[in-house]
Amino acid sequence: MTEHPDLAAALAALPVDLPPGRTVAEDEGRRPLLWISDAPAPAGLWRQLHRAHPQTGLWPLLLSPLDHTDPDYRPWLSGELYPTDAAIPDLYDPAALLSTWWKQVDEDEDGETDEDAEIIDETLAPYGRTWPGLAPAATVPDGAAGAEARELAEVLGSGKDARLGLVRAGSGAHALAVCGWSGPMNHAGTAEIAAVLADWERRFGAQVVEVGFDTLVLSVPVPPATLAEALPLAAEHTAFCPDLVFQGSGSLTEYAEELVGAHQWSFWWD
């Protein structure tokens, strides 16, 4: 296998020893996408690697599979990765993406009855069909975003057998595009998803910690303190991942209540 020199050099220069693992590549080994451990991530290693990211350029991820009994550890070892250039997410306008997705939440190819429209309006109250715009940015103290990500990784890593992944990327958001994760493919492209995630990191300090076949977990250093603060954020989340409300909490307001004080945002796509 021919490794990309940047990835090979970054792995070789890591300030900590890695456990046994392998490079996952695209196109029969011609383009490496990420490094993944052969076994669950050792305690404390994610924290060390995250701290070292500014020097190494390798973003750590906790990687979970669709089925822990599957030897292919889908999608990470099964060839179901579709990478894009790290610069592509930066070409998108996150606000425009969220506004467009909000307008598509209630789309029904077979038509919509008056009863359907009423249910959707009630589900999305207090906004209904009207996109409320972006939630105000949070004030994130220096160092709080990284500290919260490392804390959540310790919690998640201790309760699961997720493997450690390393991606050559400037952030967790961009790491998803670089490695080719396609969990939300039935809703949006990974580059578009990464664009919104990068914006959430800028506005809220939210960082990507764990990624599954079609799931995503972010750390949140400064969560909303009241329902009024949480509601516009809940609208962003619903546009980003409609299943949270329409197959989960049941209403935008109920989902917003879950966000109050929550230091973890979890997403899943059907």
C-alpha cells in the first residue's frame, strides 16, 4: 500500500505510541483516508491525540460500526467511504443550507392534505413553516471547547468498544469529509453536513467526537440555559437532521427542552 506522505509523516511523528491498527484506503489502496485501531481505543489516548492536534494535524475520532459483530466494521473497513476534498465544505453557506433543509422538512412527493399540513405546523411550533434564522452564537471561553470534547470522549470511550480513528484534517467537521463518511446520505451530502458542523464549531464550540454508520455525537461546551435559547437551536438541528423530531421527540418544543443544559448533541439518520 502506498501511503500519502502527509498522513505517513503525521503518523510517524505522533508524540504518543499508537496501538495496533491499519490505514484504510480508497481505490484499492491508492488513496489513504484514515487510520483505525484494530481494537477499542485505550483509555486516555483520544484525549492525548486531541491535545496534540494543532501540532500533528491528525483529528481523533471514536469510530463505531453499524454492527459490532460485523468483521467489516461498517462503514470503516467495508469500502463504504466516499471522500471529498477538505476545501469543499468551505464553499457552502451554512445558513443557506439550513434554510433550504427547513423548507424541505415537510416535503411530500405524494401530496399533502390539510390534516398533514396542520400536523406539521404543530410539530414545528412555534415557527411552523417559517424558518426562524440562525440561533445566536454562544460565548465560549478560551479552551472550553477542547476541554469539553476531551471529557465527552472519555465518557463515550469508557462505555463502548468504539475504535480510535485518525484523519488528516483541520477539524472534526472537515475530518468527516476527508474520510468519506456518508451517514446522512439520504438527507444531504457529507460536504454540506461538514459545512454546518464547521459553523457550529465556530458559533457554539461544538466538536465532533464520535461517528457511527449513520450516527454522530458532538460535544457542547456552552449549552442553552433556557427553552427560549434552545428553540432556534432546535430548529437548526431539525433542519440538519429531521429524524430527531419526526421520528424522535415528536415536536420541536420537546426536542428543544432536551437541549437545555445538554453538553452532548446526538444525531441519527434513518
